[in-house]
Amino acid sequence: MTGKNGGASADDRADDRVLAILAGLEQSSSHPLAASIVAAARDRGVRPVPVRDEHAVAGVGVEGTLEDGRKALVANARHLDERRIVYDRGLFQQLAGRGLTVSFLVIDGVVAGVVAQGDEVKPTAREAVRQLKERGIAPVMLTGDNEEAARAVARDLGIDEFHAGLVPQDKVRLVQKRRTAGDVVMMVGDGINDAPALAKADVGVAIGAGTDVAIDSADVVLVKSDPEDIVRLLDLGTNTTRKIKQNLWWGAGYNIVAIPLAAGVLAPVGILLSPAVGAVLMSLSTVIVAVNAMTLKAGDEG
């Protein structure tokens, strides 16, 4: 957008200033929404302003100190409501109603700007949800985003149950509630707000591109950040258990049959297993077990 004189308009300059502060706050974060803000600043040729002491605020956003000493915070509407900070509710409802994630730039307790971002659903996410439901696994979405944005994404993915506007403690509570009900819970997350729930779940799965805190709290890390890897992980676990049982039966079956024969249980009827034959069978049993284990793969149905 340009002004009548061909230069940047006042609105453009104001937008760029807000974007510069947002990028300065978010540039050290690995969260996807933070990365998109930094990328937007880079694409527009906006240099992030220097920010010191920036740190994540669980369930809220990112906070830091600007060069002039003012406190800057990227926060959600829930935090503003709790702190009774005035903001344009009409604009918020309009943006949130379109399924956008809305964040506010707050400087010294006053809203200085707003950014709305849309979630880009990974191409494999819908297929992953479909396959999970086919296996009788109920996917549930837990998010700190506003309810309108969460509903739009859940509808797009085919997820029947979602919980929005959550802080980390809320996610832990919902995971614990499921476990108390007797469900086996796998929690998948990528952010600092997901870390407590990842640690509380039966199986915590971190996205490889997520924060270090989430990765450290998880049992498994999906290096490729591909939602379908969740299905492959489940298949791999199922098939690993199957192979373990098969190999136990191979080993136990040999011992159940061969040891009594070698001990001469059936010697009175002329059946006796010589030590040489027993050694051969033992080696053969070991080879069978090893070969069977080597056939393991995530998609194996055998």
C-alpha cells in the first residue's frame, strides 16, 4: 500500500513497526506461528527490532523488553480478558470467526497491534486422522487457540472432539482425565505449552520441528514432522509386539520339545535326540528368530 505521494503510507509504516516488534519477540522461538511472523517480516524487508530478555509465557505468548525499556508482550485474547486490557472485540470476533488465530502486541499494558494467522493444515493430516479413526482411535484436538479457529481446523480434519483456549494445566487435566477413565493416551505436541501433557501421557510424541522443551518431555520424536508418521509409529509398535510374541514361541517351542527329547524322556520307545542334532536345531532356532525379527516393518501385517 502506498500513499498519494508514492511513498509508504502512515498505515504501512505503523504495520511495519508492529511487525518489527513482533519479529523481534518471536525470532528466537521455534513455534510455527512465531516462524511465520519472522518470515513475514523478512519477506517485507522489515528488520526485527532488538529485544532483550525475551522469554515464553506459558499459555500466553512471548514477553521481552524493548530498547527504550518498555515491556512488550505477544498475548492471546484470553490473557487480555484476564488482565482487563482493552482491545477491539469486534475486530477480534471478525478475525476469529474466519478461523484465524489472533494474537495481540501489548506494550506497557496497552494494545499496540494485532496479528491474525491461519493454520496451514499439512496435506497428510487428514489422511492420518482418517487412518486413526479406522483403527478405533479417537483423535482429540487440544489447543490454546480461540474456539472459532479450533472449530474450523477440527471440521477440516474430521476431528469430532476439540478443546480450545487451553493453558498447559488444562491439557494436563484432560490427559489425566482420560487416563483415569481407563484410556491409553498418546499426546502429540510441538510447543512449550504441550510439554507437561506430553510428560503426563502414556506415550508422549514430539514433533521434530517443535521446541526443545517438548522434545525433552516426549518419549518419541517424529523427525520428519509428518502427521502420518503417528500412524506408522502405532503400526510399528503393534508389529514389534507381534514379532516379540512370535520369537518367544519359536524359542520356547524349541526348548519345550527338544530339551525333553535330549533328556531321554522318549528313549524307552526308541526316540532320542543326540547332542549333535540338538546343537543344529538350536542354531536353526536362533537363525529363524533373527530372520523373523529382520522382517519387521511398520506396515507389516504378518
